[in-house]
Amino acid sequence: MARFHSRNPHFSRRALLGGMPAGCAAALPVGEASAHVKLSKDAVRFKKLSADDRTCRSCALFVAPSSCAFVEGPIEPEGTCWIWRARGA
Ligand code: SF4
């Protein structure tokens, strides 16, 4: 299971998702999650090109061909961000 790590102690994924109802982020199917307000690319530190295999294309939140269930706007499939999540995790 992929683990989430942050170098910023004031900015956690839990805090980011804290505005959602309890369990919302983990429990909703990806398609339903897209009905919620999405996070900005800046908020999740989106990068257009991943330095490793944690690409958007391999992320559980990726919506083909170039969208994300949790992040606003079009995204690059070879990009990555702070909330990357392994499929099946
Ligand atoms: S890595 Fe981030 S932007 Fe890319 S699909 Fe996953 S959650 Fe969305």
C-alpha cells in the first residue's frame, strides 16, 4: 500500500481532505468523487512529469484521458502529485 509523506508539517493530506465528510475520500468510487470540489494543482504540488513510476496514469484517481477525480483542470498522464494513490490501495 502506498504511503503518503510530506515534508511540510503544516500541510497534510488529512488537512486537505478534512473538509470532506468522514471517510468520503476513501469510500467514494472515483466517479462519484468528481462531483466534489476539486483541489488546485498548487495545493497538491502537481508536477507535469513524474521522476518515478508514480505517474497520474498509474494513480487510482486518474480519469482517462487527462483528468483527475480530485485535482482540477486537465492533467498530464505522465505527471504526478502529492496525493498519488496506488490502485487497489
Ligand atoms: S497523481 Fe495526483 S493529479 Fe495525478 S491522477 Fe493521482 S491524484 Fe490526480
